[in-house]
Amino acid sequence: MFRERVRTVTGGEVAGILVAVFWAILVSFLAVALARLAQTLRATTKLVADVTDQAVPLLADASQAVRSAQTQIDRVDAIASDVQEVTSNASALSTTVASTFGGPLVKVAAFGYGVRRALGGRKGQDVPASTSGRNVIVGRTVPAARRGKRNNREK
């Protein structure tokens, strides 16, 4: 009745089974590689998110520090310009005072010296008759009229 038929496998069928097995192995390796790639991408995404969470406050702090430094630089610049203005004003004032009072003050001092010398000569103070009229004391030359006053101070 029933006879079993033994079926023989042809070379094409064997080749088809081999291709299917290799294809299944290839798909398995690709699936594992894709799974690892997905895991790496998730870890990278988490890392980037963490870095962003930490970097944003740091960048805000750095920006605030730069703004603060700029404010301080502006203040120092204002102070420097004020100091420059004060320096130029002091220089102008010094020049004005020197030109205004310098000449007359020298004339008054010279007049006073002349009056003292004239009055000193009348009172009979010794005025040496040396030709040079100067002595050297500790490396300085002192006029003859002042020599007597120095000696009186020491006594």
C-alpha cells in the first residue's frame, strides 16, 4: 500500500541549506553588533546629557566671571584716566606755581640775602678779605658771609 518513498537530497538543496545556515549566522552576528552599537549609543547619549548638565552651569559661571572682570577692567580704566587727569592737573599747577611765585620768591630771597649782608657788614662783623671768599666744608662750598654764622651756631 503505502510505500515510502525515500527522498534523496540534491546538491542544490544542500547548497540552499548551507546558505540559509550561513545567512542565519550572519544575521545573528549583525544583530549582536547592532545591539552593542545601540548600547554604545545609549551610553554616549547619557554621557553627552551628563556633560551638558555639568557644562551649562560652568559656562554660566565662566560668563559671569568674564562679565565681572570686564566691569573691574572698566573701573580700573576709569581710575587710570582719572589719575592721568590728576597728574596733568598737578603738573600744570606745579608749572603755574613755579612761574608765578618762583621768580618773585627768588628775588625776595636775593633781596633778603643782600640786606642781611649789608647789615652784617655795618655791624662790624669780620668779613675776611681773602680773594676766593669761599671755604670747603665736607665737600661743600660755603660763602664767606655764612661762615661766621655757622661758627656762632656751634658755640
